[in-house]
Amino acid sequence: MKIKSIYIDGLHNAVTRTYTFGDIVYIFGNNGIGKSTILQAIQFALLGYIPGTAKNSREALLRHSPKNMIEVKLSLATDSGEDIMIQRKVTEKDTKVTILPEGYDISHITSDIEIPIFNFNEFVGQTANKLKEYFIKNILPTTDGELDWPQILTESILDCNFQDRDTVIAYGIKLLSGLDGDVLDQVVAANKIFKEEQSFNKAELQRLQGTVTSLIYYDDYAGPTNVDELNTQIIQVKELRDQWIRYNSATEATKSTQEELAKLTATMDKMGGKDNYDRLVAALPAFKDKYTKVSEVISGKQKELAAVKNSIAAADGIIKSNGICPYTKDSCKSIQAKIEDLRNETVNSKATAVTLAEEINTRTIILNELNLKIRKCESKISDFMKIWDRIETLNKLTSDLPQKPDTDKDIYALNAELEMLEQSLNKLQANIRYNETIESITKRKYEVELQTKALANWVKKTDTNGLQTTLMLAPFEELAGTMTKYIQKMYSNSDLKAHFNVSSKANSFSFGLVRNGTYIPYDLLSSGEKCLYTLALMICITNRSKSPLKVMLLDDAFDHLDSHTIETTFATLKNVDGIQFIFAGVKECDNAKDIVLVV
């Protein structure tokens, strides 16, 4: 995959500019003409940000635009001939990304594209250990082979005085179960596992110490040493105390019961006692019998009164008709002859009705009086019954009084004894718990301390200056050999050799050139040597990239090289397969006209 072209609008001073690229491109011109802008536009199109600025920040990006809008379109040509377009546009309000063909996933292109180092000076400024770690993890080729972890773990703790070495080794092997990948990946992963386990063990020791601190031991305790014996005594004292509580409560309740009984007896006397009750019970049936008879008499009189009223009503009808037939409207002489007699009978009947009504009223008054007597009698009988029921209940309560406890200790003495026994139990249990926990913690602490001691050795064995260095000696030599081929061709000097100073000593790692048999670290190289060393190293880095787009972007790449070295460098780069080179600088290259793009 190669970069075909880049369209730029709004980035620095570039306005609607399009640039096309071949396999090797050198952009040169005066400062400020826009060389770096082209490289930044390519980076922005691929990464979504410009290296050296904040990621995911429109504000940081728009600082590079005088018109508060940046748009780039990057055209890529795949190995199969398909063209890919990545378009990014940033405004104050929005960020838009368009990929053509639609739905094409560029993650396989961009996921590994940041491996080439954007700022080499910042890279080489890291600590020696950090540099070696970066080379081992990101640049060097993978290593084949197998690791004998039991042997490695065993050899790492030979200087440790472990009584049960096999248990410690088994612990380490268990931690490393499931490791896969090449040997370097396994060592790096093992180092991480051991460090994490170190942190866990440190926290575990702190926890164990905290547990010990939280425990309480009573040196002054001299009581019983049997928990069951103390629990039995506590149960016995509690039972005696509870008996006192029940007895006192019952006694107190009996006093109120006796008072209530006295009040109920006095009330019964005021009501006339049982004699009065018997009289009421004997009188009640007579009252009810008389009530029934009076009711029957009233009922009979009411029937008589109703018959008289009906007779009066019939006579009044005939009298009012004056003997005229209601149907024929003719006068009936036989009826007219009886009208006078009917009038006399009606007078007598009305007198009878008055007498009957008076008798009914009189007997109704008697009936109401009887009903009142019956209700009063029943109410008094009910009052008697309620009082007798309550008296019976209270008498039963007094008969159920619990037995007085068989002890000469009162409730206060029993409570004091109970408190003393419970304090003894708490102290005894605390001392037992302390002894059991201390024994368990001591055993666990010893186990963790052994593991921690072994882990310290295993971390050292598997870190950057340990087994990782040992495994990568050959890959470092291979990398140096590959870089040497490029450097010798670019510099036309067979005495120059790339070299990596690798040892297991901490902070001893460095890299540079061997010139005329003398090793010169990178920071002491000449500017031109640094340039070619960097170029050779980045060719190796880019070749290892997993991205299908293998492109190298270098700004001010050849400003410190003479014309001859530039010529040999370009000649060397032409023979590098699979990498696209896009360089920028202020120095014109007369001997490379066919690969020069004038801006």
C-alpha cells in the first residue's frame, strides 16, 4: 500500500493544494514554504491528530489553521489496485471523517502506524532501561525456542535458604500456568505476573499485620479456661435471675389483683349481694309472663277496636247516601227507613271505640313499664355476672403465683455475678481467638514472606536486564547487522558498524556506531552519522510494522549530509523494497533530480 496524493485546505498556509507522491519523495524549499505542512497533513489524515498536539481536541488542531477550518483528503493505492480515500474535516463545531469506499475499515492500516518514532530526540532521551525495554518489546524480531520454567525458577532462588524449595517452585509454576506466545512474550508476561504478585503479597502482609493489630489478648485473665464450663455457669445464674424477675413481677401483679378484688367485692355489696341477685333472677320470669299477658289483652282490644271502626265506616256510608242507590240512582225506601236506626247505632259504636282506645292506651303504659323493669332486671343480672367472672379470673391469677427462687442472692447480686462471668467468657474467648489466629497468621506470614523473597528473584531474573536481555542478544546482533548494511551503503564506508551495547547491568544499555574499531554512543556521533543511524533504524522499525502502509516521514532529513552522502543514501533507498519514503528539507539535492518535488 502506498500514498498516492494529499489534498490540503486550511492547514497553516496551504489552501486547496494537492500533492502527488511516488516511492521516494524529497520535498525541499526555504523555511516556511510549507514542507512540514505536507507531512503534518498526511499524519492528520492517517491518525486523526497531528503528533505533538493533543488527541481528540478540535481546539488544538485549529491552532494550526488561520481560517478555523482544516480539510485533508489522503488517497492510498492498495497492492490489489484498489484506491482508498480518507477525508477529515475539522471546524469549530464539528469533526467529520469520511472513508471511501463507504464502510472500508482503516483500523488495520492505522493500528500499528505509530511504531515509527515521531520525535527521535525525545526517544533517545529516555533512560537506558526504558530504551532497552522499547527495543525488546517493539523493534526486535520474535525469538523461537522453548523455556524450561521449572529450571529457570529453581536457578533463580539457589541463593535463598528455603527448607521447602519444591513448594516454592510449585507456587511459581502455578502463577505461570497458561503462558503462551514466543519465548520473549512469555518472559515479559512472567515479569508482569511476578510484579503483580509482589504487589498482592505486600498488601497481604499489611492485611495480616492489621489483623494482628486488631486482636486483643488479656494478660491479666486468670479465670476458668473451659468455655463450656463458663457457659454452663452463665446459664444457671441467668435462670436464677429470671426466676427472681418472674417472682417479683407476679408478686407486684398480685398486689394490684387483690386491690381489684376488694373493689369488686365492695361493688357487689352495694348491689345487694347474692340475695339481691337471686331476687332479680326470680322476679324476671314473672315480669316477662305479665308482659306477655298484657300484650295479648292489648292485641285483643286492638282487634275489637278495628271491627267497631269498620262498622262505623259502613254505617256512615249508608247514612251519607240518604237511601239513594249508587248504581240506579233511585231512592230505596227500605234503606231510608233504617237510616235513623243506623245513626243511633253509630253513636253507640263511637262511644264503644273511645272506650276501647282508652283501655289500649292504659294497658300500653303498663306494658312499657313492664318492659323497663325487665331491661333493668336483665342489666343488673348481667352486671352481677361480669363481676363474678372477673372475680373468678383474679382468684385464678393469685393461685398461679410462681415459687420463690431457692437462693440467698437477690437479683442485684445475681446481675453482678452474671456480668463478671460474661466478662470472663469474653476475655477467655478473645485469648483463644488470639492464640488460634496468631498461629494461623504466623504460618501464612511465613508462607507469604517466602513467596515474596522468591518473587524478588524471579522479577529480577525476568526483567529487562535479566532473561529478556539474555534472550535478545542474538536479535540485537541481527538488528545491528541489518542496520550496518544500510549505513555502510549510505555512507560508503565499510568501517562503520551499528552496535548495541547490551548487558544485564542496570542502566548500561546504549547504541551507536563502531568507527575504526572504537564504539561511539549515539549522543556523541556527528550530525550526519546521527541522521544515517536514525534512517537505518527507522527502516528496520518500519519493516517490522504490521500495517500494510509502510511509509517513512522525515523532516529536515538531509540538512547535515554532504552531497555525496545524499547521493549514496538515495541510491541505497531505491533498493529498499516495500517502504515509501517522504522526506523534507531545505537543502537542494542536485544529484537526485528524478526524485525531487519542488514546493
